[in-house]
Amino acid sequence: MNLFGTVLEFNSDFRIDPLDQRLTADVVKKDKEREIFTDFLKTKINSGESVFEKIARGAEECAKKDLKEGLSVPQSLLQEFVIDELKATRNGRTSVYDKLLRQIVEGGNVSFRKLHETVDSGKFDGTVPFGYPDAHKEAVGLLHAKIRDTVGESVALDYLARQKTMVELRILAREMFYAVNNGTVRSQILQFLRVRHELLMHESVEEIKGDRVRKILLDSISNGTRITVYHPKCMRFCYPNGDSLQIVDHTGDYRITTKDGNEYLLPGEEGYLYQLMEMKKVLEANGVNIDFVVLVMDQDLYNCFPRDGGGIVSEQNLAQAEVDSKTYYLKLKEILKAKGISVFTQTEYMESMGLLDEYLKKKNQRMGLLRKGGLIKESFVEERVNYFYESKKRIFKNYPDREFARSRVILEIASMLSLDILSDTGENSILLAENIYSMKGLIANGSMPTIFIDLSS
């Protein structure tokens, strides 16, 4: 931007005072808390960048996407943003904003330069020359008009990125205030902030009963309380040729032929497993005393299909799928055991904890309530029925009817909701689930604190 011969570039690098300090001062007012928060933002992460740099980079990427999708920012907001930046950026003893105003004033009457020099020298006696107030007012109008006419997409990008950065900083500041107000010391506050940043800044994260999630994590960091993080893991269903069911018995890429004769790639799980391991690593590195348990959802097979296949797949096909699901479970167990993550089938774990009978009882009770239109909104159940029916219609040559879809969906919902029985093993349990349609909503109506997160990114 060229303003009266002065070239200005408004981007994340145009500043004198460090941007993280300027923004932190806006969200954290107390000096001691701001010092802790600033130290946290300077923390280096795996990529080598600081927490603040990662937040700012992510905010800029989101802003670029918004602009590309046609988001428009009012010129008045951009003008105000540029003015604030000019005032915040120093040029010697004065701000860039004041320097530009002086430049305009002196352009109209060079004699006013002497007043500016007197002010800078500290010898100003309070006497303002005749005509100066009007000249200054006119200069303000000219400068603001010039800014308004000059701002463009680059300023819009910086404005949006700044707003998004502030949102993230305020979220993290609230997390810090929670730790401070619960009597933690500096090192524990920093550990808690690093954990919450890893969770909350993750793509597509949502929390159910977030206050309990926060309390459980902080209690573990500050008091050493051991917690259990449960991760429900779906099996790898696929449907070769649109007339059979298969459980992929390994974690690598797998290709099948669809009912239309096209090739479909089921991506491998290497990235997903890496994210899972990294999540455990971050929690442990920051003082969370954790047992990490992956539950392979073996009951999904018969939630989706009755024992006789329901006329969709054969009994022999189901029997082979059950064998393959056990092979997959054992391979997953081997991979994650090396990283200190325990793997059980859902049935196996419930049985070992003495919860299986109670789980099945709760599941049957909830199935009864769901059939009567109770427990959760019927609109949600119907949405799930539509999803099940339409997806199976696309996949199978001989696809199920809506009554079949409804019966399986009710079974699926009751099964997932009843996972809240895991909280009966102790108050310090958290469910970490994938933020995907097949999980989201099914678990959310239970009573267990849950973190939904995208583990594919």
C-alpha cells in the first residue's frame, strides 16, 4: 500500500512489537498470568515452530480458504484494522499513523513542521499555532479516505487471520484461567495448556461434557490420578462386488471391486494409528497418568447384520467375516502393544471388567426405549435410518428395505450409547472417538465425557 509516498505492507511480518505479545495483552490482563501464557505460546512443537506460529499459520490457511470461497469483509472493518495497525506500529518516538498525519499536515503548511519538532524535543509549551486543529482534522479525513480506497484482498487476509488467531488465543486463555483457579502451579499450568492445545486445536474436535474432560485431565496432572482413555475402534468393513461382506484382516491399503465393476480403495490405517500413538505420547509427556485402551468393536458385525445374514449376505460369509475380524484384532493388538496401548475386543474387555451382563442389559433396555420413540429425538433416529438405507442401497445389489435398516440402526445406537457403562469403572474415564458420522451422535447422548477428534489428519 502506498500512502502519500510511504509504502506500507500489511502482513503478519509487518510489526515492531512482537505480535504474540500484542495479542496476548488483549486476552490476558494480569502480568503473572500473561507471563505464563507467553511462555506457553513460545513452546516449540514437533514441527520446530512455536505454538503461536502454528496457531497463526493455521489461522492464515483458514482465512485463505474463506476468501477463496467468496467471504467478503466490509471495507469499514478493514479500514479500522489498518488504522489500528498503524497506531500499534512505532516509527521512532511516534506511531506510523501519527507520522503519516504529520506528513499530510506539513504538506499543506510546512510551518507546522516546527511544532512537530518542538513536540519531539520535549519542549512543547502547549501553544498550538492558528489553523493547526483544522489542518489536523482534515489530515485525519484524508488519511482514512486513502486507507479505505486502498485496502484490498491482502489486508482482508490479514484481518481474517488475526480474528481467527484471537479466537484460538481466547480459547486457550480460558483453559489457563481454569487451571489457575484450581490452585495449580506454573509447571502444571503449562502442562495442562499443552494438552488442551493438542486436543482443542486439532482439526474437527468436539467435546461432550467438556467440563468433566477438563477436570479429569487437570486432576491427573496436578495430583497424579490415573485415568483411562477408551478409544472405540471400528472394524474395516467392505463389500466386494456388492453381494458379499468382508472384514479386512490387516491395516494396509485394500482394493475391492464394487457392484458396478469399479475399483474402490480402502486406505490403510498407518496415519490413523500414528495419530493415536502421538495422542498418547502428548498426554504422557505432559504429566497425564494414563491407561490407553483401544476397544475393537466386535459386536458391530452382528449389529449391522443378523446371524442369518438377513438375506443380504450369506451365513458362510458372516462366519468368514468373524474369523477375519479376529485376525484384524490380533494384528492391531501387536502393532499398538509396542507403544504401550492395550487392545481388547469390546466383548472381551466388558467381560474382564465384569460389565458384560450389565452392558447387555442396558443395551436391551435402550433398544426398547428407542423402538417406542424414546431416549433420543426420533428425527435423529430417522436420519440414521436414511443414512443406513441409502448407503447400503448404493453398495449392495440386493439391498435391505427400510424396516431392516431401522432395526439395525436401533441396535447400533443402543450399543454405542451403552458404552457409557465404562464410566462405572471409575470417575476418571474419557472416551476418545473419531469425529465421523458413524460415531458422532451415537455416543454423544450417553453420560460419559467424550472427545470427538479427526485422527486421519
